[in-house]
Amino acid sequence: MTDTAVPRIQTKKQLRKTLNISQKEAVASAAMTATSDNFLNPLAIFFQASALQMSWLTAFPQLIGALSQLLSVWLGSVLPRRPLVYITAFIQTAVVMAIAALALINPGTAVHWLLILAILYHSSTNIIQPHWRAWMGQLVPARRRGTFFAARTRLTMATSVLIFLGGGAFLSLSEKAGISWIGFAILFAVAGIGRFFSSRYLYLMHDPAAKLIKSTTIVSGTFKQMMSSMQDKDFRNYSFFIAGMQGMVAISAPYFAVYMLRDLQFTYFDFAINSIASILTQFITLKFWGKVSDRFGNHLVIMITSIIIMMLPLLWLGSPSKLYLIGVQIMAGLGWSGFTLSTANYLYDIRPHRSNFATYAAVQSAIAAVLVFCGALFGGWVAEFSANSTYLQEHLRSTLLMVFCASSFMRILVVIWFLPKLAEPKIRHRPQVLQLVLRVSRFNAISGMVMDWLTVTSKKKNQKKDSDKHKK
């Protein structure tokens, strides 16, 4: 076997055991992400974070987390993959437990400590993700990926929804009892316990690439590919369009929770229901958008969903009604599901043939992280300015509505400027799709459902290939 050959699992028994453990890991990790990613902003609101501090909680963790992917590339060249993943996961366990302790202690500097812990949390996630994807890609046989990841997705989705709803209900009860800090502490402790078991399962899993394949060119080669990718006009326009959209979304991202919990006096359970409406809509409509993009092309889907996304913040101005805002979130789910899917497929189509897809995705993520950072800080300035305006206080039910208007206006500018520049690419031949396989990793207001996704070839096609090999 050469260094570039893909390592294989040693025995069927070992494979079966590892895949079973991986499904348990999916449930355990979902218990963490459903809590940490969805209740971090409500915790900051409980700590009475200012508008500017809320923007920091979006800006700095996103930026430093994205830069951690570069650190992850280097670590992967000097450390074996499996220990790197489970050790980082154990570190993340400690971070989530520290958030639970922070909620219980509630010091005067709680927001600053929460910002530090959020940075560590996102950095850990970004270090783990590239190696986890590569690990699972080598571990799961191609013919079983559809069934395996579909089952894993169902487990993740069910756990996330239950934890989100249960957490919202539990926090609402603790708030009524006047012990919100205990509610948050218990909720994040459960998240930490989930991550602990997740880390233990990762430790028990087999890695077919157990030995480190040392390479002195992996880092320099990656940077060369990143620099050369920006010379491609189509990729450059695409990258700045996606990054621009995410950056303009980040203007308002931290404030939807503030608007609901502080200004509209939603309970935590109401907040959870509102967010889940978008998650479920995205999950349900993904296949629909997949069919539309296959038939009419990704460019059309990007155009339609971009128009939806750029108008979303303005819809929040319509009514404070809970049912109305659930309707807005359903519309958001419809837009984000198609946007996420079509832009990923578009990247596949425009990248040069036989180039590294992961490198192009990493470049786009890095540019987006910088613009998200800038957008979030700008949103914080708009929120602070609006809050200090006596005129806006007298004429608006919430000064945060100005932030929503600013976000929508900036999204419209990005769409008007970049969308005409996105050329309709020549559709590259893709494997026949059996199923869109998703791993829901987290949900936030910046990019809707954040997920790891892949397409797999149909069983019939794989079986035909295997049959042809046997005939030969």
C-alpha cells in the first residue's frame, strides 16, 4: 500500500462495531450542539449583555473558529487523526462544563468569560470537523453511506428537536420559579455530559488510517491551492457573493433572540418553537430544492432563495404575533434550505476539474468568516446607536427593528451587485443521487441549518459496477 492509498477497515466485525458506536456518538453529540448552539445567546441575554457584546458573541467566535481550520490542517500533518479528534472533543467537554459553571456562579464579568468560552467552543468544533469528515469518509463503505448517514441524520434530528424543546420548556419553568441560573447551569451540564459520552465513543471507534502519514508539503500545498483558487473569476465572484450574504446576515443575527426574549417577552419555550419551525422546514424542503436544482439548474435556485433571504428581516417588522413570526421562520427555512444546497452544488460545478473541493470550500469559509466578523460589529454599532435614539424609542416597538432594516438593505445591495456576475456554469457530471444525506451539526441565524452533507451513488449503479468487476 502506498502512502496515498486509502486505508481499509481490518475486519467486518470491527467495522460493524465501529459504525454502531458512531450512531451512539451521533445522539450524544447532538445533545451538546442542540443546547450550546441554540441557547448561548439566551444565556448572554440572561447575563444582561449589551447590544455591542451580543455582536461580539457572533463576530469573534466565528472569525477565530474559521482560522482554527487552518490550525487543523497543520495539526493533521503532525498528529494522528483519531487522537486529535477525541482529545479535542474532551477539551470541548470541559469548555461546555465551564459554561454551565459560569451560569451557576454568574459573576459580574460573566459576558466576557462567555465570549472566551464561545471562542474555545467554536475553535474546537472547527478543528474536529475536517478530520471527522475524512475519518467517516474512509470508514463507511460507499454502498452503505446512504443508509448509514440517513439513519444517523434521523437520530441527530430527533435528539436535537427533543433537546431544544425540552430545554426551552425547562428554562421557562426555571424562569417562573425565579431560578433561571440553575436552569441554564443544568441545561449546559447536560450538554457537557453529552459531549463527554461523545468523546468516549470517538475514543472507542476504529480509525482505518491509524498511522500518521507524514507530509512536509501538505500545509504549503494547501496554501498554494488557496492562493491559486482566487485567480478564477467565477470562483472569486461566488466566494464574495456567499461571504457578502453571510456578512450582511450577521448584522442582525445576534438580535433575533434579543428581540423575542427581551422586547417581545417570549418564554424560552416560545423561542424554541419559533426556531424549530425554521429547522424542520429546511429539513423537509431540501429534497424539493434538490429536484428543482437538478431540473432547472443551481443558478435559478440561488436567485429565488437569495430574494427570499434578503427580505426576511423586513418581515420581522410586520407583527409581533407569535404565529406570524413562526410563519416568518417557515419562510426562512424554505429560503435557507434551497440556498445552502444550491450554493454548495454551484461550488462543485465551477471549481476546476480534478481540483481539491475541500480547499475551495475552505477558502470560501475563510472569506465569509472575515465578512461575518465585520457585519456583526457593524450590527452592534447600529444597535447601540438605535438604542440611544429618543426618536426611535418613541416611534418603534423595538429599536432592534432598525438593525433588521439595515441587514435587509445590505443583503439587497449584495444580491444586486453580485448575482448578475454569477455565470451559469456548465453542469459537471455528478453521480446519480440516491439520497441527500445530512448531518445537522447546528442551527443559527447566520446561515440557517449548518450541516455536513454529501451525495451518494445509487445502489443499483454501485451493484452494476461490482457486477462488472466480478465479470472481469
